[in-house]
Amino acid sequence: MNVLVVGGGGREHAICEAVSRSSKLDKLYCAPGNAGIAELAECVQITPMEFDKLVGFAKDMHIDLTIVGMDDPLVGGIVDAFEAEGLRVFGPRKAAAILEGSKAFSKDLMKKYGIPTAAYENFDNAEDALKYLETAKFPIVLKADGLALGKGVLICQTKEEAIEGVHSIMEDKKFGDAGNRMVIEEFMTGREVSVLSFVDGKTIKLMSSAQDHKRAGDGDTGLNTGGMGNFSPSPFYTEEVDKFCWDHIYQKTVDAMREEGREFKGVIFFGLMLTEDGPKVLEYNARFGDPEAQVVLPRLKTDMIDVCEAVIDGKLDQIDLEFEDKAAVCVVLASEGYPVSYEKGKEITGLENFKNKDGYYCFHAGSKFDENGKIVTNGGRVLGITAKGDTLKEARKKAYEATEWVSFDNKYMRHDIGKAIDEA
Ligand code: AMP
Ligand code: GLY
């Protein structure tokens, strides 16, 4: 089969790696891809929002399956555009991707179907939001409704901060149109766990739990980022938590979407908080997490193409979804200054050290070939260094060892990814 992956980050590199292990694969393409993905796939210079060009390419090149990694094209309706031309594509349609695309929608869905989440109100104008703050409890959480590169959430300690937050989201449009509506919700405390799942509209099968590290600095300090590293599985995702989530969250979400006429096919990423009152949903994503995909997909034993096809055909119940009984840790190597400002174009050396190293992966998040054919940095997050191990501790040790194998100017990483493992 000919397969096209849409996206060009560490997540798409991990998807390409999983697809490249499929016995069904003839030729793999990735649009736009990056310098690491180029080892596995032919990279095509079309950006993920150019739906017409992507559809045209898929028809010309007889693509049998397209897998969409990123949120923007999914929320924008890329799946509908492919399906309208009779092409097979993995991911939720626009009507279902709204689960991630609108926080107000997802909160209303959870309320309507009794799925545990933080108490909240939705607002479509600043005046009402400000009035609500008069009698609210602090700290409080403000969320821009739409996609905001993972940055649209403000945790406000005081009323003054929250007032400023409402102005910046709804009036100054700090997150653009994402802030046309907003959610104000109760501040919760507890450990966070991410759970990735495949969903075929009816059946849901879990991949694995993982724990992200969103802040830029050690000890969870500094600004929120797309993710600085993670580990999987999470030792805090116990059998008890799993049972609760099956009873109250997973199947209920899938059934709720179908009930609403928004059948969901693809990946649902559940962002959970384990509160004193039990697990609650912080957010849904309609795609693989990044870097979550980089610790989960390397352990997938089932043929990735078979899984994607079963999702598209509504036959996930017939798939035996298997993962290696191993742990994995990913440490992101970023450019100093991420997520605010950073330099690009720095040569990356040492990549050959990952050749033929079983259980080690160097996923490229932001890299490209320069005019001389050298691989250089091309983003805030540059590489995701993943290692597998029999235990989380072993995986963490190996991942940190492997971070030393590559170099580039201004290389920056957190040194405490997986510190929570010691507390488990
Ligand atoms: P989200 O994009 O909704 O996952 O929010 C980003 C981050 O903000 C989460 O990973 C949490 O760390 C934090 N957060 C979001 N909602 C809440 C909440 N209701 N209470 C406490 N922290 C939250
Ligand atoms: N790592 C968090 C996300 O992909 O949304």
C-alpha cells in the first residue's frame, strides 16, 4: 500500500516509524516531513492546510491510506476533503474534531452526558465573563475556546489576574480567534495523566498511559510548552483509575459523540487529572499527543496499517491491539529560548550514533536539510530522544545517555523528565 502521513514533527516521525514496520507498506510519503522523516519516507513539499494540493497528490500518487497527525488540519476538515474525493483517510471528520477544536463544545458534551470534569461556564463576551469573576473562587482557570498551540490556558491566582486574562483573551485577542469564546473553570489539583486511544466510532481501545512535562524548566518552572518529554506507562494510572475511567469516561465519550451525530473515528487523547474526587477530564485532543506518540508507538506490536484500516472501517473490535510490555521515556532536545524566541539553522551532529541501536530512537521535531545538505535545527523542539527499557528507570537512564550522542548549538533539555517515577 502507498501511505501518506500529514505533518512534520516528532509525532509524525513516530507515526512514520510505526507505519514503516508494516508488512503491507509499499511506499511511504510525508507532507511536509522533516530531515529525520526523510530516512523513512519521501517528503513532499505541501503544507498541512493545503487540502486541495494534498488531495491532488493523493490521487496522482495512488495513495491508499492517509494518516493525519496534526490538530489544525483535522479541525479544519481535512478528512472531509479527502473523503469527498473517495480517498481513505485516518482521523476524525470536522464535526468530530470539534472535540478538540472547541473547549466550550467539549465542556457542554461532558456536562450533558455526565462525564466528570471541572465545573465551568462558557462565555461569548468579556462583559459577562467579568461579571462572573465578581463572585468566583480563586485560583481559577481561563481557557480560550479554540486551538491555541497548547497555550490558550491561563491559571489565575487572583481576581485581578483573571480580569486581565479575560481582557487579553477576549478583547486583545492574545490567542486570535480562539478567544472569540472562552471557558472559565474551577481550578483542580492532582497528578496529570494522558491516555491515548483508537476509536472507530463505536469501539474504543486504549494504547497506553503517559505523563507529559509541559513546563519549559526543571521542577515544572517556566512557560508552558508543547511538551518537554514524557514517560509511559504512568505508574499512577492504577487498575482502580482504569476501571473508573472505563465506567465514567472512555466509552461514554465515544457514545456521546455518536449520539450527537458526530461519530468519532481516529485517536482520542484524554488529558486526565487524578483529583481527590476521582479522575476528571482536563481536555480532549483529537489526535496523537506530541511527544506522547514518541513513547507509545515504538511499543506498538500490531501492524499500524491494520489498525488504521480497522478504525476507518469500524472494525476495531476485530483487532488484537498489542503493545510490548516495556516502558519508554522521551527527552526533548530543544533550542535554548523555546518557547519564546530561539535561533534556527544550527548544524546537528552525531545523528549516526542512533543507527542500528535497538530500543533507541531519535525522532526529529524541527530539523531540515540546509542548502549544503547538512541537517540543521528548524524549530523550538528539535529532537525527541526516546529509549525503551524493561522498567521506567532503565528507560530513563538510557534516554538521558542517548541525549549525549547528538549535539547542536544552544541545545537545551530538562534534566528531570520522569522524576515522578521515583515517587511511585
Ligand atoms: P489543557 O490545554 O486544557 O490541557 O490545559 C493545559 C494545562 O493547564 C493542563 O495540562 C493543566 O496543567 C492545566 N489545567 C487545565 N485545566 C485545569 C484545571 N481546571 N485545573 C488545574 N489545572 C488545569
Ligand atoms: N503533549 C501534549 C499534546 O500533544 O497536546
